[in-house]
Amino acid sequence: MSRCPWPGVEQGRESLYGAYHDDEWGRVVHGDAELFERLTLEGFQSGLSWLTILRKRPAFRRAFAGFDPQAVAAFGDDDVARLMADAGIVRNRAKVAAAVSNARAVLALDRTLDELLWSFAPGTPAPAPRTSADVASTTPESTAMAHGLRARGFRFVGPTTCHALMQATGMVDDHLVGCWRRP
């Protein structure tokens, strides 16, 4: 079975990465909590390995109330202190504050987070990438998403983070030609 090279499963990397590629990455995701989770985790991943975030995802889900935007929006100083003391997650004060602020921004939207994020999905698919070098780290759509989110008060949502979100949630298909997951 041929796969995109980034999970590195064939080179002995851990199976968590391969399972993420095979079962999750690039599959269509809908729902405000589900998309809030992906947006938050992509923000926490900034500057780190995605594998680090995958390993910590169960702890993130516990720490952030299952990524229920309403629950996270209600977090106060005691919750931030609790999160900063939680070794199971990435303890970066700016990222923790952004997650809480972003939950509040979700609640302030005039439509669902799902509708907003998917409004930035490309209308026509890009040509299928043949090599990893063909996979963009940003696109006009991810740049527009980042600007749109920032205009609505979201933080830690640059064009690269937004493109990673688009890849992870099936808004774009960046599985390489020949990968068994590419339709």
C-alpha cells in the first residue's frame, strides 16, 4: 500500500502518525466542536512537530472540555492556571490564551464556525501533487481564511496554520498521486 511519505511509517516512525494519515488527515470534517478542536490544535502545533500534538491530543481533549467552544469560552484565570500546570498539553501561555479567546470568537460569530471555515474551501480542486515539493504551505484560500478569522478576533491563525487546517479537514486534498488515500 503506497502512502504519502510524511508519516514515515515505512521508515519505522511510530504508527500513530500512520494511523492519522490513513484514518483522519484529509477526510471531511464538519461540526463546530470538531473544527474548533482542529483549529486549536493547529495553533498549538505552530513551531512544533504534529506528532507531538497527536501524542498529547487525548490530554488536550480533557483539558479543553472536549473542545466545546461554549465551555472553553467560559474559562477564566483559574482554568488558565490549571492548563499551564498540565504537563499533558503544550504549556504555552499565548497559545492557551488564544484558545480561550478563539472560543469566545466562535460564540460571537454571526454563523456557525463550520459555515465560516468551509466558506473558504476552494471551489475547484488544485492539481494533485506528485511530490512533497508540490504541496503548498499556503494558498490564496488559506490566506483569505486567516484574514477572515483575524478580522473576527481569532488568534494564532496565520495562512500556514489555516492551510494545515484545510488539509486536515478535507477542504483540500494534498495526498500525493499514488497514495492509496487519494481518490
